[in-house]
Amino acid sequence: MTSEIILRDYQENSIENLRVNIRAGIKNQILCLPTGAGKTVIAVFLLRECYKKAMRAIFICDRIALVDQTSEMLDKYGVHHGILQGNHWRHRPYEKIQVASAQTLSRRDWPDANMIIVDEAHCIQKVVSNRLSEKEIISIGLTATPFTKGLGKIYEECVTVTTMNKLTENGFLVPFRAFAASEPDMSGVKVVAGEWAEGETAERTLPIVGDCVSEYLKHGDNKKFIVFGCNVAHCEELNRQFIVAGIKTDLYTYRTGDDARTQMINEFRKPDSYIRGLISVSALSKGFDVPDVECVILARPLRKSLSEHIQMIGRGLRIHPGKKDCLILDHAGNMLRFWDDTNDYFENGSTLLDDGKKKPKEKKKPKEKKPMKCPKCAAVHDPLPFCPACGYQYKKSVYTEHLQGSLSEIKGLQSQKTEDKAAIFAGIKFIQTQRGWSDGRAAYVFRNIFGVWPNNYKHVEPKPPTKYLLNEIRRQSIAYAKSMKSS
């Protein structure tokens, strides 16, 4: 029985924007949507439209391992298709819709097509870029992170209709909580192609493998998880120590055979799977979709690759029944290293593609804020007078040091628009009416969020609170309760 494709509003808007560009004569364009936003569903919709119109199309996967996952999605929605891959049982060259990996297409002639859809388009494959450079047919690249240098030389436009933060606020993604415990000292490590050398990085991270296990035991609560290591040897040691601790994990690397991978993933997808964690270098950072993953462990330090960082944490942000958030356990220093850039991307998304040309050096902008790492529980968070995870109260001198100036410089707090502040206080007044709060308590909740009293917003009428406000009030209540216990 096939499922009906029900598109969310932002997915419909994405398709319409793609069509507008096509009507304007643009051949190659990028669709940028956050991890977990349903790019593959949009692709299936477009492929089904091609099928209905008797047109031919190719869906190109970044890796052979993702071909079957895409095929299953097409089956789910009743799209007849074939697979171009060796002796695959689904070799059906007569079908108008074909699924292939870039590796397969590099070894054979391309089939005729009216449209090409490229998954994980930020991973530029020469065989694909050469075909798209001819600009003969309509081509759409799918990615959450269109930051790759030279991507703008292949694609002419980037369609972005929503952001991580908007999808989280609307309940299409879950928020994350980040904890940064131990991390390796990366000073002096050789740099290769912009990133730290793999072998030396693995050596630096091996001494803290035990911390990855102990922190998961402390915070993980038996949640299903993914670990990203530096290389296969590092992943093998992680796997060994998790198993010694009584936690069943499995290795997902290039050494894992196709049949073993299939069996492993099928088992891991089960809600009650005996495999609690998968350990990989990068094979799981793109296109991997297991929604009930609730914990991501970062054990692979990244120096410059914001794209890889966002892809890794994105593996745990998909929604699933009963799932409230995703736990990020960072043993690589990546959350602190990419904090500003990650927050900027989550808030604003990305619309510009790099054209590969050398850019003039920009003056280094002063950071608007730097994250705080709680000395008690290791939670990483924006500057606040207390830790939202455990309630630890910072000394005033430490708090102001992190603010780098006056309180008004905290992005997302004092710098928030006036209408946003009014909307927040309208939600607070709504809760005040329901819970019988005093005016003083309502004002104090507002002050804890923005650092100022709500004197200019007392006239607003109560309105139902946003999910953000409800979560914020919950955090304040937990922090207060914990601080009272410890006093």
C-alpha cells in the first residue's frame, strides 16, 4: 500500500520557488533545506510529477549505500523506478525514473533524462559537475549546507525558504542540548587541506575515548546514539570501550560490507533495537535517516568544516514520537569552535553560493557573544547568569567577561526586536492569568530572558505563548529549584 505525499507549507513554497526559476530559464539550482526538513520527500514529489508526465529523471546519490534508502522512499510513495548499479536486482533500464550513485555513473553512459536531482549536492563529484556544466536539462541539487567552495560555478541559484530555528519553533525539528566535557589538545597538529591531519588527530583523541563512554553513561540514559570518530582505528577503539561498558554498538565504516551494512541499519531502525549506537567517521553524516536517534557524540575534531559539523549534529534533530530534544556530547571542541557560525546558520540559513573566486580579506569582526561552558555539568549555552541545564549560578565577574561588554550586546536577548519582546510578554501575561502569578513574578520571568524589566510592554494583551517561551519558563523553574536545593 502506497502512502500519499502530504507536503508541508515550506515544502510547497520550495517547489514553487524552484518552478519560478525554471520558468525564468535557470537550468541548475540548489534547494537548501535543513537536515530533517524533508528534501527527499520534495525530490520524490518532483520525480512522481515527471513520471505522471511520461518524462525521464535521474536521482543521484552521493554514495552507493544511500541508493537503497532512496529506493525505499520511492516505493513508499508508489513511484516506479529502476536502479543503475552493478547486478542490482532492480535493474530496470526501461523505467523512466532511475536511481544511481555518482560512482556508478562515472563508469557508464548516462541514461536520457529531462531532469536530474543531485542529493548531498555540497559534495561535488566531477562526473556530476561535468554533466551539469553542459546546462542542457533541468538540474536540482539538494543540500542542507551549500558552503562548498566553487558550488556557485555549477549552480546558478540557491532556493532557501526556511531555517533550522523556524522549523524547530514549528515543531518540525527538535532542539538540542550540548555538553562539552573533555577535548583533545590540537595545538601543533599538522593541517592538510584545511583540516587537521587524520592520523595525528586520532592519536590526540585516543586518550579521551573513555570519557566518551563515561559521559554517555552519565547523560545518555540509554538513548539511541551515533558517534563520529577520526578514522577507522579510532572508531574501533571507541567500539571496543563501549562494548566493554556493556553498551552494544557497531562499526559503520568503509570496511563494513554492503550486506553487513544493510543488516546493521535494518536492526538499528527498530525502536527496540539491541544496537544502541553506531560508530562512524563520516559515512553517517550525510543522508542517514533514523529519526529516533536522540544523542550525537562528537569525537572527531574539525578545524574549518562548518558543513560537516552541521551535518553531524543534524543526524539527531529529526522529530519522532516522544522525542523532546537531541543530546550533543562534544569531545572534539566543535560546539565551542563553531558556536557563532552555527547559530548564524540556524537563524538565517544560507542563500549565497561560493563562485570559487578568491575573496578579498575581510577585517575580522568582533564576536557578538561567546558561549559559556558550565563548570558544574559542562553544558554549552549562550551567555546567561545561570546554567539552563543544571541551574549553576555564575559569579558576576565570570558572566560579564563572557558578555564582552554591556548586556545589550547579547544576540537573541537584548538585541531582539521590540515587537518580539512585546509578543513574549503577551505570552507571559497569558501564563500569568492561567497560573495565578503575581505581576512581580511575570516581570521577573521577562527580566531573566532579556535582562531588562518589561516597563514598556505592560499594555500588551495576553496571547497564547510560543513553544520557545514555554521551554524558557520550564528551564527557569528547573534552574531555580536546583539552586534552592544546593543553597
